[in-house]
Amino acid sequence: MNVLTLRLTSRALCCGWYVPELREPRWQHTSSWEPGAAVLGDSVATQLFAARRMLSSIVSGSAPDAIGIHLRHGGEVLDRPTRASEDVLDALKVVAAQAPLHIPPTLGLARIASQIFAGSPVWLVPETAFFCGLPVREQIYGLAGETRRALGVRRFGYHGLYHEAACDLVIGQRIRAGNQGPARVLSVCLEPQSELAAVRGRQPVMVTSGATPLEGLPGETSCGELDPGIVLNLARDFSIGPEQLDALLSRQSGLRALAGQPLSLGQILRSTSRNTRLAREVFAYRLLAACGAGCGALGGADALVFSGRYARQAEELATQLSEALVCALQGQTEPVCVHYLHEPLDRLLADATIRAAGPRARASAGNAAGVDGGLL
Amino acid sequence: MQIMVLNCGSSSLKYSVLALPGEREIARGEAQRVGPRTAEPARIVHRGAGAERTVFADMPDHATAFDRIVQVLDEDDVASSDVIAHRIVHGGKHFAGSVEVDSGVERALSDLNDLAPIHNPPAVALVGACRSRHPEVPQVLVFDTSYHNTIPDAARTYALPETLRVEHGLRKYGFHGISHQYVVGEAAAVLRRPPSDFNAVSCHLGSGGASLCAVKGGRSVDSTMGYTPLQGLVMSTRCGDLDPAVTLQMLARQEGDAEAVERTLNRTSGVLGLSGASADIRDVIAGASDGLSGLTAQAYLWRLRKYLGSYLTLVAPAHAVVFTDTIGETVPAVRAAACGGLEGFGVELDPVANAGPGPLPADVAASGSRVRVLVVATNEELAIARDAFRLLTSSTSTAVEGAWS
């Protein structure tokens, strides 16, 4: 089936046209839109009209069999890729407060796409769906029930498409090798806000991100894990308000703060400069600690998979991590296999759309049920 | 030299009267369940004059607990001590080692109250009370943060702008260092390994606070607690790890009132907040078949297991996992749940030995376990007394050991 993928970043609209006979996009286009805008302006509609004209010129009279729209956060409302109806879009307004810069524009995009490509079904593909079924013990924070309910917080992961594809890669290779058992996968997604997920088969049991992507590994500009006492001290001793603190922790911290200059994770990983050493070491250390936590959650590890836009820069990291895991897993006889997933996000978005909308849609798509095996 | 050691936990006040250098114990005890009411009444369990007795008394705060302890010691005719030594949770960036108290030290100590709002204030108040009652008795402060001075930059650095990290000292300090250092030393001795070649994960699981320490070559290389004792494991009334954005959300809802959020995260979260019934994980585990208690136990144990896996990886190859303090020493179910499923790390418990470890220290690992699992009774009081004795008998006492700025 032919799929049009649409993905909004904070600065751009990325369009891709995927056809069955090619893994690469038949056509793709990226155009800027106003950064941080809460709603989409006419420019995006204009861009989509242009995309429609472009597609018609590629294949005469063609219309997408499905449109897959990337959704950063579907909350607990969407536990799988879901066709965008008015009811679904209304229901997602509840989640909008958790990602105010992402969800409202994406819902606007879905509405515009439905109008412009009338007749083509529009699917919302949430990154968080993979993590809807995280075990409750992993979801929960050590807060009183009334506080949790008032804030509506629970842990999610935010790179579900990469992690799901990483697990499928491992499962496929194990099946070809005659190993049918569920793999214990440490899936490392190297993106501007990187994330590690520990997955048994296709069921995640642990993830480094939290109620928002701010928690976990340090990002290019975001702080990652932080003592809550520091946030309170900054508020009290420096009289910084919550919004300024959010800007400080989200945009002025992370690897950029450690390196003293705005660099991508890829640049940090490639660099040998002394100036970036602290950033490299802190990132590698936190990632190793997270791998260990993942092994604790899984009882070991069979595979370590790197995905994301910086996966090609992960070789040195992979060597360090796999050597450390061999040393740590003293009771495990099987090695930890290292894999790389080099598929771009839009290809994974197209695949997820095809799985949801295609004739052989997975009956059990999504991880809806969080089942806890007791620890006691 | 007779030294009275006072050890303020967040919900307990341990005390010990020791004669140094022979390390003869004259009396010891613990005021338990100090602070918020729990399912059982507050009490002092006192051991002295060859007998143990329990005295029930209301102890809403640590100062009251101290007064009750002094009464109990008087009843046993214990002589006044030559030195009072205090465990202080947070030494901040000013105190790198133990120090004798004077007015300047007391003022500098008071400045650290915000860093450990549950622990430092009662201990600081206790230092003041002791000085006013016994101005002629030297007092020594021994800090929980000192052992963690060896945590490397990669582990202690938060990904924050340099001005905050360097000028304002926002870094991981780590806590429970006195206990971790003591039990790690004991464990190395049990396993007949030189401390400099001993890798372990030390699990200090108290009835109030709890932390893990990653130990490589006998030195602390990481701690689950951070800049304050709020970070890390789910604790009695503390939340432990929390998404910074959630803290910001709470601040916004409280219109920027950091004190209110701090009270919530420090005093009404953790086991108490999750269960809604008790701040003591023992109460929760006893009723873990109930939905809310079950959820609380799962959250507490799961974070413990994840950190254990993480630290076993950081110190690899690990020689031992060491459990200590009230929960670590006395609750086999917690040890079993923490170590369960970690056979891949070479950790295997002997279920019979774990259920009844006998006299401590005890090795409760299965015979084939590559990583030994030890239960060691912590003795922070002895460790503190040793440090105080060393400080006061050293010819260069405050200049060397008591360095502070």
C-alpha cells in the first residue's frame, strides 16, 4: 500500500511518500514552520496542497492508501496507531497539557490532512503506545495517590517506534537462528533526547524517560536525571519561577552545558577534544548505569541494539558497553549480541501505518495490558 | 576516653556510649519510630548493664527523644561522657572530613539545613542543645558525605550549566557514607579480601532513609542519593527519583512555594504516600496481599532491584552484595525480592540461610553463587566513635581531619 507520512518537529514538517516496492521513500520533502507555534497556520495547509500536487505528478491520479501522522505523545488515550476521527482528536485534547508544544499542532495537522486528502484514511501513530503496557511498578512514582492523580503523571517512553523496530530486528534474527524464546533486549535510541528501554520480547519492562522526556539520559539541551532537591533549591535560593526553570533544564542544560557549546550527540560521540570529554564521559556513564538497571529488570540481556539518528556513531559506545556487560553478567553463559538499526524514523512511521491500516493489520497491536509478576 | 555517639536517622535516634580505644560498649540503644505516627507506638530499646529493656514514650521529634535517652542512661547510672560525637548527614562542600565543633562550625553547619531538611535540622538542634547543657564537653561532627568524596566526575556531575555546578556546588554528594564504609570494611574482612581489591554493592536499607553505594576497590564510586538525600530509592516518606518536570509541575501548582513542595516530597511521599497507611515498609509487606500495599511493595522493591542491577554493572566484577540497617538486616523478603532473578549477575541466594541468617555478619548466598550476599549489622556509632577518637587524639587534629572552609 502507498503511505504518506507526515511528521512535525519543533521547526519543520517532514513529508514522505512510501510505496510497497521500495524501502527508501519515493519522494520526501521537509519545509519549515514557525517554531513553537501552538496551532498551525495557513503555511502548513499550503505545504500539504503542494505535497498533493507533487504526488499527483509522480503517479498520475494517485492518492495515499493511508496517511500516517507521527504523534509524540498519545498518553493512555491511544495505546496503538489509531484512525483519526473527531472523537479521537477530541479525546487527545486531554493529553495535550502533557505535551503542549507537540500535541495541539499535530491534531491540527491531522484535521488539515483529512480535508486535503479527503478519502485517504489518516492514522495517528503515537511514540508512547509501545509503553502503554509498562508494568505498573515501572510506571509509578513514589508519590501519594492524590498527588499522582492530580498531576496525571506516570512514566512513558518517547521513542516507541525505534524500540519496537529494534526488538523486531532482534526477534527476526533469533528466529532465523532457530531461537524462539523471548529475547531480553536493551534498546538504546540515540537521538537528541536519547532513551534506553529494557524489553522482553516486545513487552517493555523498564525505560529511562519519565512522565516527560526530561527525565533519564542527558539530552543535547535537557538535563536528564536530577535530584528533585536541586530543582527546589534553584526555586528557593535563586528565586527562579517554574517557567524559567523549565527553560533552564530543558534548553540550557544537558550535553550542551557540559561541553560549554551547542553540539549534537553525534558530534560529542565523534569528538576527541578535551573540551567535550566531560559530556562524553557523563553520557557514557549514565548509559552504562541504565544498561545495568535494564539487566536488573530483565535478569540479564541477550541483545544490545542501537537505533536513532546517531546509531552510526555508536561503535565505540557499543564496545565499551558490551565489554562492561560481559564483565557484569558473571552468571550468564550466552553473549550479549550487538545490533544496529539504521532505518530512519519516517520509514518506521510508514511501517507502523501499514501494519495498522493494511490488510494484515496486527490484531494485537499496541501494548495495552501492563501485567506485573509479583516481586514478593 | 568515653564517647557518647548520637545518630539522628530520619525516624530514629540511635545512641551509643563507648570507651575508646578499647572499643568497650557501655550502653547503646535506639529510639524507634520517632516522628510521624506509625502502626506501632514509639519506643526506646535500651541495652545496658547486661540487660535489654524497652521504654515506650511519645517522641514527636529528635530533641524529645534525646531527653528520654538521657533519662534512661541516668537510670542505669551511666557516667557523663568525655566527648559527644554526632553523625551529620550533609557536609556540603564546606566539610570534607570530621571536625570539632566551635561557634564557627556550628554557624556553617546551620547553613546546610536546606540540603538535608529532614536530617540536618534535628542534628544541628541537638548539637546546640548539647553545647548549651555541656559547654565543657568537646563535640565532634562526623559526616555521611565524606566517604563519597571518591565518586568520580562522570558519576557525580549533573548535566547543568557550569555556573551552577561549579560556583554553587550542585553535584552528587551521596549519604549514609559512615554506614557504607563500615559494612564494606566488615564484608571485605569476612570474605578475606583486601579492601583495595573489593568490589561490592552496599545496600543500606533503613526504616527511614535508604541508599545503595557502588564500591570499587573499597572506595565509593556512586550513590543512589544525590545532592540531597531525596534522590534515589523509594524511602519511608521520601519519593526518591522524580522527573524534574514533575517537580516543576508541583511548584507551579503551589505557586512557586518550594517549602510546600519540599514538605510533600520529603515527608508525605514514598512508602507513606503510596500506601496511604504506614511509613514503614515492614507494615506494608505484612499486608502486601491488599491492593495498595501490594502496589507500594512493588514500587519499593522494583526500584531497589533496578539500582542493584545498575550498580552490579558499574562495579563489575562484583564480589558481594551487602545488606545492612533495619530493613536490610531484618527483612528476608526484601533481600529475596531485590536479588530475585539476578542469577545472570552471578547472584544466588540460599533461601534457607536468607530466611534465618543467624548471628551477623552472615553469608546468605547459595554455595555456588559467584557473588556473595552478606548481611552485616551496621555500627555507625562505633565508626563515628573511632573517627572522633582519631580526630581528638591526633596531634594535628582540626588542621588535618577537620578541614572545613
